[in-house]
Amino acid sequence: MAIIGRVTALSDDFGWTLGVVFRAFVKATNAAVGDLPGGHRGYQVLSASVRDRPESQSALCRQLGVDRTVMTYLLDDLEAASLVVRKPAPTDRRTRLVVATDTGRDRLRELDLRLAHAEAHVLSGLSEEDRAAFKGLLRRVAGHVNELDPVPSACQAVQDIAASTS
Amino acid sequence: MAIIGRVTALSDDFGWTLGVVFRAFVKATNAAVGDLPGGHRGYQVLSASVRDRPESQSALCRQLGVDRTVMTYLLDDLEAASLVVRKPAPTDRRTRLVVATDTGRDRLRELDLRLAHAEAHVLSGLSEEDRAAFKGLLRRVAGHVNELDPVPSACQAVQDIAASTS
DNA sequence: GCAGATGTTCTGCTGTGCAGACGTTCTGTC
DNA sequence: GACAGAACGTCTGCACAGCAGAACATCTGC
């Protein structure tokens, strides 16, 4: 795996390592959730609907990083499977609340177990301590990045580079 | 951001945090590489062609987690931009070596700077020490997961769960 | 020499993000 | 109360990417 003889090998690239881990997790998760509508996204929707009680579909989209047009048929499928229901919000008839059914809650409990195994599988190269440290750091990065619109700053960085190299 | 009142909030979910960070990085990277053919994937191909001298297109695909049909037109675009060339391998005329041109190497040097800024942007919530620790752990996870076909094991995990819950 | 395997490309199929349009509903202003 | 503008959800069309399968050229083993 390790490529010798170069100062910066591909295995040292942050983007590459992040992509490898992300793809492995998605693959493991999709296998773990089985025939759940929407695959690993379906799980996240179900999980969020139980744990965060999203106040609208679009809030859910923002949280999960899913496009709103995708969320429409994702919820269609989950609703057809009786795992969640769309309820009109009492305060605003434009918005729909996404609420898990009892079936959905039961299913989520079972899925949580499977997902924990998938996660453990992906992280099986680390000790218990290192896993906790890694997850903690990841959580901090996610929390920070989530409060930040990445694009403008990235563009700024590009401009800085352009200025410094021209 | 933090959701209070639940034992396991969305922000504690490994898959969610991983997805947030990955999407933020891809977005920042795509912005950083500008008009490079293939966006952040184009960078990885260019980087790998310089640093790892891949012995074939399919080896490159496996390394980068890119489908071989995608690699075809990705290389078409990079070749059209004179950043890489496909050379027939001397040992096997079926395979093509992917070699960066001088233009490609120059471009890579510039892109490396931009990418370092994008990476720093995504990790800006961590101290210098924590960044190093995070990247080290990530590298270890990627290295381990990469030697492992995730799907069979995940399926095994699913069967274990099914056996334990039935 | 020949059957089977491998590398690359091409063609569909599917899933996903994105932009835009539309109908419904809410909000603020007159 | 009426109206313009904004927000929410849905639908359509486009683009990109993964995946499966086929086709073609080439290599390997018998």
C-alpha cells in the first residue's frame, strides 16, 4: 500500500484518505440497511425524524445535505413503507413535518444495531481509544464546517493563492 | 447546532459527521481547482499520475475509487488539456500508462498549494496538533479499510445481527 | 494454435445534485 | 381587505457518476 520514494504519496493525501473512508462507510452502510428504502440515506432520514424532529422537509434537507427534489421521492418511498408520515405543520400549512411511525421507530432500533456494526467494521483498524478520539475529532470538524459556508471562503483562498503566485 | 435532550443526536452520528466533512471537502476542493477538467477528481488523477506512476488505467481506478468508464472520459479531458498523456505500456500493449506532461506537473504544483488551503479551511476548527492527529487517524483508517473488501464483511455483520435478533 | 483471462472503450440503466417552473400558502405593506 | 413578494413542496430536464454488460484488442497458459 505505502508508496516509497516520494515525499508526498497518494496515501498521504487528505482528500484521498477521506474519500476512501467515506466510500467504504457508504458501502458498508448500504449493505447493512438491506432493503430499507433509500439505502443509507433512508436511514439518516429515519434517524433524523426520530431524534431531531425536523420542523420541515427543507430543514431536513439542509441537515442531511440532500437535495430537496431527492428528499421528495425519498420520503415517498419511506412513507409507502409506513416508516414515516408527512403531517401538515399546524403553524404553517405549506410545510410538512416528517414524523416516524411506530413501525419506523422499531425499525430504527434494529437498524442502529446494524449500523453500529458497519461503523465498527470501517474503524476496525483502530483501537477502542483511537476510535473514540477519531470520532471526537470528526465531530468537531463537522460541527465547525457546518456553521460555515465553505464555498465563499474557499473562493477567497483561491484568490489569495492567485494573488500570492502571480 | 447541538441537539439537546436526546442521548444520541444526529450530530453524534458517525455517518452524518463523515458525510458533512466529506461534502464540505469536495465542495471546497472543487472550488479550489477552478476550471481543471474533472474537478477534484481531475486533481487526484493528476496527482496520482505524478506521484504513484500507475501501471495501468485500471490500477488508477482501483486506487482512486473511480469507475473505469468514468476514468475513460476523465483521461480524455485531461489529455485534451495537455496535462497527461496515455502511453502504451512497453510490456503489455493492452494497457495504457498515464503520465503527466510538463504542463501537468507545473499545474500540479500550483494545485497543491490551492488544495492545501482548501484542506486547511475544512480543518480550521482544529488546532495544529489536532489536525495532525486527525489526519494520522484518518490515514490509518483508510489504510486498513483499503486492504479489506468491505462488502462481504458487512454482509457477515448483517447475518450476525439477524441471527442474534431472531 | 487456441481457449480463457485481462485492459480499454462504448452503451444503457440508475441514482443524485442542480436549476428552473409551478401551485399553494404565508407575510408585510398599502 | 387586496396585493406583491417570499417560502415550501413538487415536478421536469440536465449533467455527472457508479454499475453491468458487450465488444474489441491483446496477453497467458495449455
